[in-house]
Amino acid sequence: MTGNLNNLINLCDMEPFSWEWLMVVSLASTHGVVKHNPKLTLCDVFYVHGLNCNLTSIAQLINDLLCTIIFTQSFV
């Protein structure tokens, strides 16, 4: 998710939806692609108006990139 519409390319409108467990209504109405660099492209990134940070799903990264992520106390 991103709150910065300028981060997205290939924008597509979508039906607004809500995740009741987040208690957020009409969370996202647009999604697109974020291209960080030639080797890292994130698909289906939601635009959330007013969000003041970028949130990345580790599970989606693992699935999209077919990789393994290791977390330790001082290293990711």
C-alpha cells in the first residue's frame, strides 16, 4: 500500500472495499504497479488516500519473487 499516487504506474480503478478487522472503510479505490528498479517490480499495490507511509507485504514479496527472507535481531 502507498499513500503517494506518484509511486504508481499502470493505474486501475477498483471497487472500494473494507477490511472490517482494520476498521477501515473504503480503504483503496485504485491500484497499480511500483517499479523500484529494473529487478524489483511490485504488482497490485493499493493506493490509500491519506496513508503517510508505504507498507509492503512480506508474504506477497516471497510469492512474487520466489525467494526466502530471513529475519534476525540485526539483519533482514
